[in-house]
Amino acid sequence: MEQILANGLYLGAQYALIALGLTLIFSLMNVLNFAHGQMYVMGGFVTYTVVAQFGLPFIVGLLASAVVLAVIGAVCERFLFRTVIKRSKREESTMLLAAGIAFFLDAVILLVFGEKQRGVPKIVDGVFNWDMRLIMPYDRILIGALAIAMVVGFILFMQYSRTGRAMRALAQDRMAAQLMGVDVDRYSMIGFALGAMLAGIVGGLLVTITGINLGMGGPTSVKAFLMIMIGGAGVISGAIAGGFILGMMESIGLTLLAAYGDVTYLAIFATLLVFLAIRPQGLMGKPWG
């Protein structure tokens, strides 16, 4: 049981960070960012390049991922999504744009980094062993702790900073926020940059554990959408809850159904289908949107 809980918390903290970035973009702009998984992969490759190719410390690679993805997110919002939102009244336009960005980033990653799996050396050696009941490598403990700290930091930033309050107001009522003097365009760009940055940070964290490759973008986006569906689209607390719930479900499934291979994910998807049929707005979403 201790091992299942530890693995669930480790996975949940990473998933919560991924879901936070996606739900922040959705709540601010009503945009489903299908390129979120590709941004995660890009962050992992940036960290790999800085650490493995340039020989710089891991923390430098992580900061580089955060900066590069924040810039990519800001550019996408400023020159692509903002233009499409202003010129088109159809919501499908932003969805198609996001899908196009996903394919474009996949092509860039393939051209620059190739198809091979990439990784960096462990940042901490050794394994924590508690009476054979809980076995966890120290690097996973560190990555999990960093992810949880970032989730807490994000919550505090959104709750107490001026930028965070402005983005929360924008998410609650875009028109009212604009009438109260909130610079809608500016904070939409900041929010998109922050969401992309969170995806890049998670990619940078996990390149030390699982490595990174071109094919991870699509499945990561699917998991991110699952998390915000569980918690409630556009709800920050729901994204966190969805991340930890999915992480715990995956940990339990992989432990109890290890002998059956892919049955774990079949069971998870079947459970989510039943849940969404009963409560389509998610745990913390409102029935009216």
C-alpha cells in the first residue's frame, strides 16, 4: 500500500503540473491547446540539450526549458491565437490552429532532435528503502518534491500576486475584467506563456527519469485532457485534483494489473467513461459551464 501511495503521489504531482498549464490556457482564452503535449516534449529536449550537449548543470537546463517554452507560448498567443480569435467567430478555428501548431512542433522536434530516445544522467543516485515496503529512487523523490513545490508555488502566485488576481478575474468574466481596467490582451499572453512554461518544466523534470522522445507529445496531451475532464474544465483546483486522481489510478492499475499489460489503461478509460456519463462537468465544474 505504501508503494502504491508513493507512486501515485509521484505521478500525480507531475500530472497536476501538466494539467495546470492546459487548464490555465483554457480558462483564460477558452482555447483547447492540442499542442500542450508537444510543448512538454520540447521542454524535455531543451533540458537534454543544455545538460547533455553543453554540459551545464541540470538546474540551468530546467530554467532554459521554462524560458524557451514561455517565449514559444507568448509568441503563439500574440501572433496566432489572438489573431484567429479576433478574426473568426467559430470556436473550431482555434482548435484547428492548436492542432496545426502540434503538427508543426512535431516536425520541428523531428528535424532538430530526431526520433531517438534522449535522456540525461541521474541528478541524484541511490534508492530509498523502507523495510522493503517502500522502495523509491532518490531522483524520483526529488522530482516529485519539486513538482509538488511548483504546484504550491503556482497556487500562491495565482492567489496573492497582482498578475495572478488579474488572470483569475479574466477567467471568471472576461468582459467584466476588461471594464474594470484589466489589460485582457496582456494577461492572456502572460497566461498562455505561463501554461506553456509549466509544460516545459515538467518535460525538463522527467527527461532525467523516463527520457524524452518524439512520440510522447500526443499521449501526454490526451492525459492532460483527461485530467481537466476529471476535475472540471477551466477549474484550477480541479486540474490539481484530476492530476492526482489520474496518478493514483495509474499507480493502482499498474500494481494490481501488472500481469495484464495494457489492461491497466483500458480499465482507467472505462472507469472515466462511466464517471463522465454520470458527471460530465467533472468533479468541480459547474453544470452550466
